[in-house]
Amino acid sequence: MLLSEILNHMAKDHGFNMGLPDNIVYVGEFLTMLKKKLDNLQCLYCEKVFRDKNTLKDHMRKKQHRRINAKNKEYDQFYVINYLELGKTWEEVQSEDDREMTDDQDDDWSDWQDHPVCAVCLFCDYQSETTDKLYSHMKDFHGFDLQKLKTNLGLGFYRQVKLINFIRREIYQCRCYGCQEKFSSKADVFKHVDKAKHIMKLPDISVWDQPQYYFPTYENDALLCTLSDDEAESDNTDQDKDVPVISEDISNLRVLKQSSVLNQLLKSKSTNL
């Protein structure tokens, strides 16, 4: 199995997204590092150590910590972006203002000390820290009812992810996601969507139900973290999302087959799909 297939499989079937296959280097060492941390009962995101495997798995599921922390410099060596300009970190390369989050050094490792992350509306710059407010905003101000689409189309978690990423991609490319008409600006797209009443119009499912839409249009799209799968929730399962990833030949992938927390973490997702 190709490396890209393995990483895509982990993201698609197990909710553990390391990023796009073309953006990661030294993947074998990367997986080995993650396995070691998990075998030491350490959360990959907040670095907190737990007393047993079940407690760790519950913590990562409930806190949506099934991802790595982009602020952890230990992982920089595995992402291509850190090799673009010598002496510059990915933060400096992207010129992002993400300095507010300092290294978490609280003695109590409290999960509740994390800075809130705002999700952004699909159609404007409105941001909210809560799911209800964001969904209400999109429904009341734009007429887009994600919950109604979810119910009417029977969308599970992964199809919701693909739909959101598809809509974001189409709008970014100045195209109506409902009829595929191309425009010169996003403002023109929104005018058309409103006038033509295409806000709730979707193309045939085959157009957006594609593997390419498993990956976010915008990095760290917090809206994806607000999505839920009713069936999965009833079975005590959860989801994730985050970071970007180069294909290389990895011969030591048996590490994922061993009895480790990483293996169990991945399997727990597939057994509930």
C-alpha cells in the first residue's frame, strides 16, 4: 500500500488526520514518534499523561485531541513548509499572527485552559466560538440550514466534512456551488446565490462526494470540528481535523499493526462506522 493511501485511509476511516500526503517528510520517523508518545499514555495534542489507555482514548475523543499540536516545535521537522526558507518557521513563512498561544506549561495540565477556537461562517467573516451561534447565524442571515441538509440527505460525519470543504472550495474559486456558474469575485457569487436562491441548492452528490474533499480548503478550519455524527455520538465516537502533509517508501509501517494505543485509537473509529 502506498504511503498516500495509508494516510488517506487514516484520515477517512479512522478520523486521525496527519495532513495531506504531499506535505510530510520522514513519515516513518513521524509515526514512530507518535506511537512512542501514545504507548507512554501521552496525549498528542496537550501532552498530558494518563493512567491507562482507555482514559487516554476517552480524553482524546472527548476533547477532540485526535490530532497533533501545530505549536509543538517537535513536529516541525516532518512538514515541508518548514524547509521553504532557511531559518524561518512555518509561522514566519505564513506570516500568521498566532503568537497568542504560548507553550502550555501549567502544572495541572488543565484541558480547560486551551484558548477558544472560533469557527468561520461559510458565506462571510462572522466567527463564533459556539456551534449553535454559528449555525443560527448561517440560517438566519444567509438562509443556509446545515442541520436540515444533514437530516434530509442523511449525511454522516465524513459526508458533512466533504460537503463543507466542497462549498468552501467553490466559493474560494468564485463559483456557485449549486449551479457551478463562474464569477469574477466572491461578492458576485454571493449576490448570485441570494438572487437565484441557490443557498440550499446542491449539485448531484457525485460532484462533491469525492475523496479530495476529505481535506480542508483552509488549514485549521474550525468549522469542521463542530460537525457531528448522530449515530457516532450515540455510540460514543467522535471526530477530528488539522494539519498539512511527501510521499516516500516506508518499510517500517508494521509499527501500526502492533498492540499500541495508536492502533486501538484508529480501530475504535472503524468499528463504529
